[in-house]
Amino acid sequence: MTHAQTILEVRTPGRGLHEITREVADFVRGSGIRTGLLTVFCRHTSASLLIQENADPSATRDLVAWLGRLAPDGDPAHTHTAEGPDDMPAHLRAAVTSTSETIPVVDGALALGTWQGLFVAEHRTRAHRRSIVLHLTGE
């Protein structure tokens, strides 16, 4: 059993879904592992990871809009507002999405479906640098 690991630094321009499929696929290809399991982990509480459609940008726009309706900025019921009106909503949006994804590796490539892509979901309104841990186990 072989392991490969790296940390991917992702600069987000602000709220939205930011695709990282290509960068993650490059890591897998460069690892030399042909069959295995990739764990992708987001080291933040106001950002998350999603596997979503990457063919039509309206799908990601609609998802971001839905998350906004689910946890709107500036809700007066929120007491955790130390970093602004998007602080608690960002944590809520991260709570209903995922901090990790697991993707099989088949023939040295991510076993994603035709229309699937891997995205960092930035839930804050301003730009951030997000740290994403990639850990691949296989042979």
C-alpha cells in the first residue's frame, strides 16, 4: 500500500463555488498510484467541499443562491457575528455541506462521473486562502 499526500492552497475571490478538479486530478496523476482512494479535506469552518455538476455554470449559481436563502447574511437571530454579517451564515452553510469528500481512483484517474467536478465552496463574501489536504492511498 502506497500513500501520497499534499496540501493544496486555493485562493478564493469570495463567495461561490471554485472548481479544483484539474489540480486534484494532476496530483493523482503525478502520484503514480493507479488504484486507490483519495480523501480531500477542507481545513476550515466557513468553507467546504462539494462534488457538483461542472458542465453548466447555472447549476453552481443556483446552489449558491439556495444556500443564501437557507442561511441569509445579517440574520438578527445570530449572535456569532465577530467577523461581520456573513460570519455565522458561512458556518451554517459549511455545516450543511461537507468538509471532506472521498473519491475512488481508477486507472490513475479520479472516478468522477461525466458531469461531476470537485469544488471548494467559499461561504464568506471576501477573498480567502483555503487549505485543502489531499491524501491518496492505493497501489
